[in-house]
Amino acid sequence: MEITETDLTHLRRCLELAREALDDGDEPFGSVLVDAAGTVRFEDRNRVEDGDETRHPELEIARWSASHLTPDERAAATVYTSGEHCPMCSAAHGWMGLGRIVYLASSAQLASWLEEWGVPAGPVAVLPITAVVPGADVAGPADELVEEIKQLHRRRFA
Ligand SMILES: [Zn+2]
């Protein structure tokens, strides 16, 4: 599915959250959960700096949705994120039955930047969301914003 102007608005918020994470010593990732009516219901950013490497915003969204949304609301919601879900977060998204995902940069793009900067590969495989959740409705990358998130990753990792 194509990325709309509304999608870009939410992705820009993800970018802001990623910048906020970076400025606070965390990795630059941010995500937003939007319901079927277009209302932002929850947002978070990466919080791994204290040592819990699983504190990704997409996982927090999946957990939040468990106690705040009905199954129908989850299926109709959209998750926006500055970086494509990792396999852990894809699985959580799939298990909770959340709806569409729109990401700013793909996992493959991030992996290629890290390689370009000589950063060693992480312990978890780089997989597209649909390799983990075959039925997921996924859009991305958002070409017009990719350079901005790349700059944030460069500040963190290069
Ligand atoms: Zn993740």
C-alpha cells in the first residue's frame, strides 16, 4: 500500500521521538500507534540505555495494546515506526493481531548503513516483517524522510 500524506505526518512524529531517544542516550527509534479514527493512542521511543535490550517502542506498543484495545481495535490500528520492526517486535505485533505497519526506513537499509560504518552485526537476524508475520500489511520505506533518520543513526553509530 502507498504511503499517504497522513502517514508522513505520523512518520515525522516517529522521527521526533527517535531524535528525543538519541538526545537522551538511547538508540534513535520511535513509534506511534494510531487508531481507526486517526487518533494517536500511544507512542514511545527506544529505551535500551539502562541495559534492557528488549525495550523497543514497537514491543511497548504491542504490550500496551493488550490491555487498552479490543481485538477489533487492534486489527484496525496502524503502527508507525522510524525503523522497520525487528523479528522480536514483528512477532509481538503478529501475536497481538495489530493492523497495518508503516515504517520510515527498512531493516535492510539500516543494516547496510551499519555495514557502511563498520558496525558489527547484532545478535538477531535482519528479516523483513513479512518473513515473521506473513500476512502483515506493510508499507515503507518513506523515501522522502530516509535521509533524516540516516543522519540520526550516523550520529549514534558511525
Ligand atoms: Zn524490535
